[in-house]
Amino acid sequence: MAQQSSTRLYVMDGVTGSTVLALIGVLLGTAGTLVGQYLATHVEVQRDRRQRTDTERAERKEAILAFLAAAQRVELILDRQELGLPTTEDPADEKLHDLWLAKKAVELTCAHETAQAAHDYTRALHTRMRNTAASEQSPAKREYRYAFMEVARNALESGRPTIRR
């Protein structure tokens, strides 16, 4: 009888051992799945964050380039006036309107510092366009353009050094 009970214990130990091993396998599998899901989610969140950052940067860049194009058209009219050349056939009022509209796009998509620099540059160009004589007290349009360009470069996170003048 003693021998029979030890065999039963051995069989139960074998069943218990395989059950424990199976449970350990299930636990390891579950832990592996959870870790895998966490890592996949973490990577997806980073990818989404990067995509949003890239999209926002592209919007800022588009607004800045549109503003610069409008400012360049106004500067062309001013330069032609200063040189005594005939102005283009496009009315100056339309160019000023386009400039103010482009400035508003910068205000909507860029940080305060960039929006303020765009506003200052627009105001200087507007003043110069309306008053044919440049005021000696106000900084030149080139100063405002330079200030805007540096702020815009920072807004686009170019990482490049400032432009020497």
C-alpha cells in the first residue's frame, strides 16, 4: 500500500507539474503580447506626433512663403516707384490687399513672434506704399524684412545660423 500512494503522488506531481508549466507558458505569452502591444502603441503614438508636427510645419511654411510672395510684389512696386519707372499694370491696392491677407494666414498658423514680425513688415510696406516719401524716423523696410526672415527661419526650425547682413 505504501508503494501505491507514492505512485499516486508521483502521477499527481506530474499532472501538477505540467499544469504549472502550462500556466507559466500562458503567463509568459500574455506578458509578451502585452509588451508587444505597448511597444506597437508607443511607436504609433510617436509616428502620429511626428506626422502632426510635419503637417503643422508644412502649413507654417506655406503661409510664410505666400506672405513673402505678396511682400515681394509690393516691394517691386515700391522699387519701381523709387527708380521712377512705370508701375506694373496690377493696381497697388490689390497688392496691398493680397499682402494683408497673406499676413493673416501667418497669424493663423504661426507663433506670436512670427505673426508680430509679419505685421510689422506689412505695416512698414503699407506705409511706404501710401506715403511716397520714406520717413527717416522709421526703420527701413529692409530691417523689417530681415527681422521677419529670421523669425520665420526659427519658426520653421531650420537650425541654421543667422544670415549676415
